[in-house]
Amino acid sequence: MSIDAPVSSPARLKTGVVARYAIGSLGTGGFATLPGLVLTYYLTDSLGVAALVAGVVVTLPKIWDVIIGPFIGALSDGDRARHGTRRRLMLVGALSIPFFFALTFAAPPSAGPLVGALWVLIAFTLCSTAFTLFQVPYIALPAELTPSYDERTRLLTWRVVALTIAILLFGAGGPALRGTTGDPVTGYLVMGIVGGVVIALGMLVATGVAGRARRATEAEAAITRVSGSSTIRDHFAAGIRALRRSAPFRALLGTFVLQALGTALMLADAQYVAKWVLHSEAAVELLFVALIAPAVFAAPAWGALARRIGKERSFAIASLVFLVAALSIVGVLWAPGGWIYISVGLAGIAYAGMQSLPMAMLPDVISHDERTNGPGRAGSFSGMWTAGETVGFALGAAVLTVILAITGYVSSTAGQTVEQPDAAVTAIVLSFSIVPAALVLLSLLALGRYRLRRTDIDPGTA
């Protein structure tokens, strides 16, 4: 068939499928937001853990996720081949995460910084494992739910609407819950229990969509049977092979990881900006409202723009808008004040596109690889994607702790009052503005290597 020949239009996804898939981001967004926002601060300013040690505690569980992500992807491919669904691992992750999430924020400050650091390290590693069990098959689903370029944009657009609502809910509601008891120790525990339950509920709703995905073909099942007895090393190697053979995947993943690093740095830094620059811990809730409220309405707008000019061009525009907004925030060094919420709001509009568009592009990359190299490897792609995203978010918090340590940031325990050196306050501002902007600029160089277009995914639209 020639490229200009008419093709049948793929069926439109049912609203219920789109909605249930989107609600899953209530869980993924909550897990990404709340620990990213408060965990480093919890370690340094409640448990008295030194900044560098806190960075290690936050980073090690993410390194573990990078190791197991491709393996879980292969297990998910195996489930789909044998049982016709990826639901099993999603359920295990959703049902176990509430306990481990609450446990992460249950460390007793009276036991000392060493015990607190070890407690959080073990609990957060278990929590991250549960999250990865859900996240990897969840990311693989869009490529199997619809073959349509535009329907994938629609599916992921509404997922990001739910994601931004989750960030708002957890970013503003988490710190608010922490303050309900009047005691930081019990406040963090309440936040952990409620947050874990809400995350689990969102995940459980999304597991119902797994049964709606296209079932594995005989060819896909055969590939999975061949690799079914492979080791963790073999599964990780399969993910690396997917990365090496797919140039669009390398470009997209590189872009996304750099941007995840920049946004994670801002996320981890927000609590410090609120306390030491705006001189109000409550300001962190306002920062999140400014970031997320515009994004709820902006995500559909980015989707509409992508349908007109393409996902990759829209993604580049969103990234440039975010870069400009982040650069403008450096002005709070000389004139701290409420105007910062305007810049953060502009960044929020851009952030909606920076989340929805690359996630809508990933299923296109997977389907392109299936046509080129054969089917049955969606889990390998989603495993590597999750590993890359994890690296970005882990390094964001780690980079912040290194910067704080170098500039002499003073850690403290709950209720203790300290003063910060000017160098540390300056570093806090730069970590919220100049550094994320530089990372997004680098990501645009990677995005320039992404070559897939609409006609590569839907040939009939040429």
C-alpha cells in the first residue's frame, strides 16, 4: 500500500478507559511529588541528617529502581504474553505501597540521625520497589491501548491533567497535613498514612485498564517465551539493546531525563525557597498552586497544539517557555516577593506540555520499533524509561544536597532554630532558577535529534 493510500481510522478510545488510565496518575504523581518535595527536608530539618548523607539516602533507592526497572519490564511482557494482561504486577505494587510510604515518614527523631537515615533508606527502598512494580507496566499500556497518533495524545493529555491535579493535591495538601497535629513528628506520620492510601487508590483504579489493552500476538508471546528464563542481567541488557537500536528513543529519553533532573531539582528546592528566601514555610503551598493550577488548563491546550503542528514542535515550544520562566526567578536574589508566583505560574503552563507531550511520544517510539524490529518488547522500553526518569529525579535531589553542603547549609532537628549563611541562600535560589534553565537548554539539543513525525506513525495522514 502506498503512503498516500487511505487507511481505516483507529477506533476512538472510550471515555471510561481514558479516565481510568488518567486516574492512575493520582498515584504516580503523588509518589513523585511528596517525597521529592519533603523527603530531603524531612531528613535535614526533622531528623538532623547531614545534607550529603540525606542526598545518599534519597539517591540509593533510586539507583535500585534503575537496576530493577528493566527486569520488571521483562516480567510485565511475560505476564502479557502468558495471561493477556499486565495487571498482576500493577496490583502487587498498588496494594503494598501504602504501608511502605507511611513507614518512610515514621522514623523517630529521638533515635538520632544515624538511625533515622537508615530507617528512611530501608523504608523508601521498599516503597520505591512497590512503585516501580506499578509504574513500568502502566507506562507500557498506551502503545497497546490504541495505534492512533492523535488518540495517544488524547490519552496522555488527560493523564497529565490528572497528574497536575495530583501534584497540586500532594504538593499543597501534603505540607498542610503535616501541620495539622502541631507536632512535626506525628505530622509527618499522618501525611505518610493519608498520602500512601490516596496513592494506592489511584493506582488500583488504573489496574482495570490493563485488561483493555491489545493482547499479545503469537509472535510477541514467542519472543517472551524465549526470554522467560533469562536473568536480571539479560533483561537489563535487553533494555540497553532497545536504547541502542532506536535513535528516536535515545533522543526522547535523553531529553526527558535532563528535564526530569531540572524539575526534580526545583521540586526538592521548593521547601527551602519557601523557608529561607520567602521566609514562610506555608509559601511552599502557594508555590505549588502557582505551578499546578495553570497546568490543569494548559495540558489540553498543548494537546490541541500538538494535533496542529506535531508533538515534537509543541514539546520544544513548551521547553523554551519553561526555560524563560525559570531564568526570571533568579530575580528573587535581589527582590524577593510575591511576583515569584507569576514566574512559577508560567513555568507551570510549560510544565504541562513537558509532561504530556513526551509521554505521548513514547508509544509512538514503541510502535515504530515494533514495525522495524518486531513486536513484544514494550516492557523493555517502559522499563528503561522508568529507569531514566528515576535517575533524573534521584539526581535532582542529590545535586541539591551537594550544593547545600558545599555552601555550608546548616541542618537541624525538629523545633531547632538555626541561621543559614548567605552562600547557602544564594545557592537555594540558583538551584531553583539558573541550574534548571541550563538543564532544559541542554535537553533541547537532545530533542533536536528526534526524527519521528506524524506520517511515520499514521502513514495515511501524509
